[in-house]
Amino acid sequence: MSLRSASTGAERLVQIVNINDSAHYLPEHVDVAGTGFTVMDRIYADGDLAGEALGGSCGNVLVSLAMLHRHVAPVLALGDDDTGERLVDEFTRAGALVRYISRRSDLRSPVLAQELDTSSGTHDFSFVCPETQQELPQYQPIGEAEFASALPVLERCSVFYTDRLSISIVAAMRTANLSGAIVFFEPSDFEEGDLFDEALSLVSVLKYSEDRLGKRLADRPADCLRIVTYGSAGLEVRDDAGTQWCEAIDAPKVLDTCGSGDMVSVGVIDWMLTNAPAATRPKAAELMAGIVAGQRLAAENCAYAGARGLFRVRGADYVRDVLDDRHSAATR
């Protein structure tokens, strides 16, 4: 069951688009539309270049949901370059609808260096290449043109996800909110001002790190459910009924903790898409099973290098078993 039911009978098709010279139909309904921090992760394990893959919180969440066979529409502005082509190709191979990824000649697609210490499972990120010490191209948010182009999916999505803000991103949040979507906002940082205040007024689920943003957001009014993460200790779920604590689930092995928070978000959103909350402002009791599913996924993912190492090594079917608790049940 999806959050917004498709029309009865055969699914209506509202637009024909052309991608790579092939005609494709755009369905009326989209599970998840999203925009935000999406980069090419260049991973250095113990000093050596180990590989490159689509990354960034937004990129990880959207491509993971697409691999889980959710209908996902990324709304992004990338460069008309080789890196942008590789990012679009990774979304395409995952099954995402890439019609709303803009390729612009005035941009360079973003690249982020991740330096991983496999002995401790810790990592650092930088927009400076560790090999050349040259600055790497950075993320740019969507603009007015990308927002306008994406209106068909912003008005027809069940969930809208973002981890960054701009004028156009808040406009996208507003459109999705007015259309009845759940707005999932996962800021890594923010600037005080009217833009952030308006974003909070539109949010259904607000997820953030206590260590990074807890003090700044503690007293901010927001009529939404809050998921507050405490790293390896666990997380809190807060709504107007109170606060519930969720202990972290032990990882079978800790090789790389990168992407753990993203996997929790994947679990929550995937759960909401299957088990539709009663309203666009869900309550903690409705989401607890999804949050625990996300914690299971995060724990399993720690045993593999890269933000989506579990997907890469074990595949999406295995991830689905983890989310549905079939893997752990079989192990017991």
C-alpha cells in the first residue's frame, strides 16, 4: 500500500518523456522525489584509492530506495561532464527515474574525497584531493529551472526527501507538502533565518545528529516527528506524546561506519511506503518498526566498505531480508 493511492483500474499515464532517444511513460504516482547532497564519493582506504561511487546523504538514500524497487525521482543539478554521466548512470542502473536530473554546462559535478581507516572504521571527508591537494568541485543545489521542470513529480510523490536548503528546495518542499506528501528533512547544518524557519513549518519528519545540531534545534518549534541520532549509542524518537529511546543494534563487524545514518533513513522511508501512516505528520508509534528496521540495516552495512557496501556485496534482495527481519530470524 502506498501513501497516496493510484487511481483505480490501470494506472493513468500523464506525460511522455524522451530519455536517451527512447520513449518512456511517466506514471502519475512517484514513491519518493528528492534533492540535496549528491556527489561522487572517491574512497581512499588506508591511503589507497579504493574506488568511486555515488554518495552524499541524498544520493545514498535515493539510490538505495531505487535498488529496493521503489519508484524514485532524483531532482538534481549536475555538470555536463564525465562525473555527471557516471552519477546519472548509477541512478539509471538502480531503476530511478532520471528525467529530472539536469545536466548543465555551467556546473562541474561534485566529487567528495572519503579517507577511510579500516582498522578503526572511521572516516574523514574533504573537497580537497588527497593526491593532488587540488580543490574538488562542490555540490550545487537545484535552481528555479530544475524546480519548475520537476513539478510533475513534486505534486505526485508520497515522500519528499532533502538534506539541504535553498530557495528552490524550500519551494519544492512547499509543493510536496501542499500535495499531501510526507516531507523528510535531514539537515547536516543550517543557517538561521526565514528560509530555515519556513522549512521547519513544512517538515513531517526531522532527522538530525544530537552531536552536530542538538543544541541548536532543541528549542526550535516544529510540529513534526523528530529522529535524533546519538551515533553508536542509539537514537531518540520525539513527538508530542513524549520521547522513546532506541538502543543501537550491534554490528557484526565494524569496517566502515559511513552511511549508517543514511541507512536508518532508508529503513524509515521504506517502512512508510509499505505501511502508510494515517497522516502526513506521523507519530512515533507508527514508525518505530521502520526505525528499528533502519537500525538493523545500518548495523549490517558497517561490516562493508562504502556508504552502500552491503548493497554492493550482498545485493538488494539481501537488504530487503534485513529490513523485513528475515535474515536475523534465519540466523537465530
